[in-house]
Amino acid sequence: MYAVQIEGLTKIYGSGDTKVVALADATFDVTPGELVAILGPSGSGKTTLLTTIGLVTEPTRGKVVLDGELIADNGWPPSLDLKRVRREKLGFIFQSHNLIPFLTAVENVMIALENNGMGTKEARARSITILESLGLGHRMDQYPALLSGGESQRTAIARALANRPKVILADEPTAALDTENGRHVMALLKKLAVENNSAILVVTHDQRMVEGFDRIFTFSDGRIVDEKRN
Amino acid sequence: MNLALRDIRHHQSRFIQTCLGLGLLLGVVMSMGGIYRGLFTDATAILNSTAADLWVVQQDTTGPFAATSRIPEDIKFRIRAVPGVEQASALSFQNIQSERNGTPFRFFLVGYELGGLGGPPAIVAGRPIGQKHYEIVVDRAMKIALGEQLRLAGDDYTVVGHTAKMVSSAGDPVAYVTLADAQKIQFKDDNNAIRNSREKLADQLARLPILSRSQADQLTPQVAEIVGSTHIANTVVARLAPGADLALAQERINRWNHFRPLTAKDQEHILTEGMIKKAKMQLGLFRAILLVISGVIISLIIYTMTLDKLRVIATLKLIGTRNRVIVGLILQQSLLMGMIAYAIGLTLIELTHDKFPRRVDLVAIDLQLLFGIVVLICIGASLVGIRKAMRVEPAEALGG
Ligand SMILES: Nc1ncnc2c1ncn2[C@@H]1O[C@H](COP(=O)(O)OP(=O)(O)OP(=O)(O)O)[C@@H](O)[C@H]1O
Ligand SMILES: [Mg+2]
């Protein structure tokens, strides 16, 4: 089974003169544990690809199947519980870390686990383990405001991976970091994804970050213009 | 993990300040309820401590509290003869404006028959009045020590006992003397007038052709006694025998003309409806306004707290947090704010209500009702925030 299957995925914003085809007819499959990088200039539709797969943006046309479940078929199926799919099958990491400011690092990870019904005690223990594996054991009781950029992003990775989602969507996770931190975060992300057998789609501007990825798509004007396999 | 508490912990000082402010508001709301209850208790203090079934007053008046009523004391004998009446005694009521150590003070003087109805209820210090003259029982609030003398209408009265929290319907402290003393005090100023009218009476009698000179002289003091009697009371109160028919006794006295028998219920109605209804409405309106203000403050604070959290809410939605968790976050904060404020207000009023110049009665049912209203206000106030939160799109978490 594929982790992600998309077919003819299209997103059009607006209509008439203001019509923007943000994503045009994207079709590809991702297997579990596969590392996919998405490159392309600004405005080429990279974020749109992730948000349509991530049930944040409703696609105009096309199909998305996540872990065997049809989640888009020319729009969202009316009976689909978007939040359930997001919390059970998806992990999100974004450029700005999006941590919750009034929760400590460990609580930010716990919330994702509790969302899936895990008890507080177990969630805490599991979160601590994950944070420790990311080298954040000593920082876990800090509030996000006191974490460095790299620490914040690693906490966000911990939160995204906590539920061992089938698919991780990462939109420029290293953009706010310096090169060294960026490499470190990317390496951790890859390592954890492989360990969890999660498919991972990473959008990046930075060619240097893509080494070790299984596949690299290049987008332009909403279309896939290049596909490389390593 | 409770998000509401964690968010509050993060904005502790702002939250606590808001709670304090709201607490003060709610404290005022509680005190107003207590003041109203106190007005009610005070207004009916004499009525209730007398515990009479019937209050016989001058015809066409709503005395003795709400209007002036004057009736002859002797009518009590006739009332005692009414079937069903077990006990009847005359009472005299007057406001006294006096001066003590250079400062003026007011009190309400009750004259009662020793052993009759309407005397001082519980004596908290000293003893009840034991002799027919020159003893007085005063309320503690008058701050006159036992054994001290109080000069009234030219006579010195010795304070022999204290009552507690006895006030007139106007809120003045109450003092008790015997009916005879009260009548003396009440009519003292009229002594000159009495002498004048006596001379006039003698003159008139002497001029009557049917009376001889000596007959006229003999009649004068007796007629004067009848006409200028100081044996006047303001009301005669009666207590019925157990099981006696109140309406029947009332009906009987009604037939005598000249007198109006009011039941205790009538009196309570007169006192509360007529005399403190406006105060009640005033206080009620004020309380309603303050509650509305509290509601507006809570909803404003909760709304701004929600606005500050829109990105957090978007993120929570993005990672699949259920709506009830998000609704709970806002609702719990609102309820917590209301309850902490309520607790602060209650503590405040519990600590201070004794120090109010007039009675503040904190009644459990009032406080419980207010608690219920506060909870409803909190729920209502959170709705605006919840509505806003429900409209947040998870995509809003993604913007730079
Ligand atoms: N909500 C929206 N409404 C209208 N147009 C949008 C919206 N979101 C994106 N677009 C447009 O869709 C196109 C693709 O945007 P997208 O954000 O996917 O690009 P991107 O490749 O992620 O760019 P960047 O590298 O700058 O993040 C752009 O032209 C953008 O202006
Ligand atoms: Mg983008």
C-alpha cells in the first residue's frame, strides 16, 4: 500500500481575471518510509501541494488517497472527518515552528498524543523519550519563547512524529535556521522518519538540504517539471 | 493536560487582575442583595418581635408604622373580650430626637405594658424593665452603657438592659420604656396646653344654665380627664388563641367603626411594599446593571484572550485537536474567571458586612442564585470567543 497517492491534483484560487492555478494536475505516489523533497521557485505551488494533501486546503480537482483512505475526490468527501485524519495520519512541520506559547516543550509534544486519546502520564513519558532522542532532554520544561530556533524546530519535529504518522508534511523546516542547524534538523527528521517508516514530503529552497532523499520533485507554475530518483 | 489552566498560568497577572476587579464588582452585587435583605429585616423587626396577630389602629389609617394612628388605650379591654383573642395590649411608638454629650442622636421609643406584647425581645445584657417607671432598655447600637441615665422629657431613665439589632422601619435604634412612661414623654410638651384647655372647659361648664356652680366645679376635672386624656396609644396589638379564627376576630373589630384591625400580614405588606419597595427596585436595578457590566467585562476579556490565541487555535486545529477541547479551553477560562471573582467577592463581603452602618443580611439562597447567574453569564460571555474560535481555519497556522 502507498502512503500517499495523488492523481490529477489541482488547486485553482479565484476565478476569471484573478484566477490562479496554484497546483496543476499533480500525479505521483509515495511509499511508506520514502523521503521526498520538493523544490521550486516561490509561488510555484509547493505549499499548496502540502496543504491539499494535509487536508488544510480543499483541492479543486483530483484525488488524494492517504494510507488507503480516500480523502479527496474533486473536493473533500462530505462525510470525511478532516481532524481525525490529520491527527491520526499526518504530522506537520512548518517554517515557523507553530509551537503553542503557553505550553512547555514537553507539553507541546504531549498535546499531539493526547489528541489521539493517550492518557497524560503515558503521553508525558513518550514525549520525554522523543525529546531526549532529539537531544532536548534538558530543555523540555522550557517555554517556546526561551528555545532557540533549532530547539523549537526539533520540538516541532517531535510533535509531528509523536503519533508515528504515516505521512509527514514539512514546509521549509530549515528556512529559519543557519546552515549547520538546518543540516542537523534535516538529518534528525530523516532519521526519525526512517525509524517510524513514515513517508516524508519536505519542501525546501535549499538544494544542499536534499542529499539522501529518495526522490526530488521540482515545481514550476504549479506543475512538476522535473523528477529525480536517487 | 488542561489547556485553560496552562494558558492562564502564562498570563497570570492579567488574569488575576481581572478576577480582582470582577471580584470587587460581584462583592458590591452581593452587598446590595444583603442590604436589601437587611432593609427587609430591619423594616419588619418590631413587627416580628411583637409577634401579634392583629394590629388595631385608628380608622382609615395604615398605622402605626406607615402613618400616624391614635387610639384610646382602653380599647384593649374591649379587644380582649373579642372571641378568640387571648392577649391584647396597647403600644406607643415615637421618634425621639435627643442630644447626648453634645451630639444629637435619634432613636425610636416603644412604650409597652409590662407583661404585655411588644416589649423588648431578647435581652443581650442586663435585665428587662422591672418597675413601672424610669427604667429603659436600649439597643446596643445606641452605645449607652448599663446603669447610665438618659434624660427624656425632664425625667432621668436608667438603662437596665440591652437589646441587639433592634431597629425601627427607618433604621433608628429602638429603646423601650413602660407604656405609662412613654405616654408621659409623648404628652409632656402639652402640659401648658392641657392647663389652658382645662380653664376653658371650666369656663364653659360654669356658663351652662343646667349646672349649678358647685356641679360645674366637680365636673371639670372629670370631663378634662376624659377629653384631655393622655391614655392614648398608637396601636393595640392582639394575639389570638391557638386555632382561633383570625378573619372572624378581624371582622368583629371592624364593625366597631373608629378602628381598623390589620393583620400581621397586612402590616408586613404595608412595610415592605409601601416603604421599601422603591429601595428594592433601586437596589435590584443597580445589581442588574452591575451584573451586565460584569458580563461585558468577562466577555471582553475572554474575547481578547481568544483573539490573542487565534494562531494557537489554528495550530491546535491543524494538529487535529477536537473542537470540544478548544471550546473547553475558552469556556473553562470564562467559568474560572467568574468563579474566582465570585470567591473573591464573597470573601470580601463576608469579612466586611458587619462593618456596614446598616444591616447586611447575607442569605444563602441569594448567594446561590447569584452564583448560578454568574455561571450563566460566564457561559454567555464565552460564546462570542467560542464563535470566533470555531471560525478559525487551520490554514491560519501556516502563515509566516
Ligand atoms: N489562499 C490563497 N489565495 C489565493 N492565491 C493563493 C493562495 N495561496 C496561494 N496562492 C497562490 O498560489 C500560488 C502558489 O502558492 P504557494 O504558496 O503554493 O507557492 P510556494 O511554492 O509555496 O511559494 P513559496 O516558495 O513562496 O512559499 C501562488 O501564486 C500564490 O500566490
Ligand atoms: Mg510555500
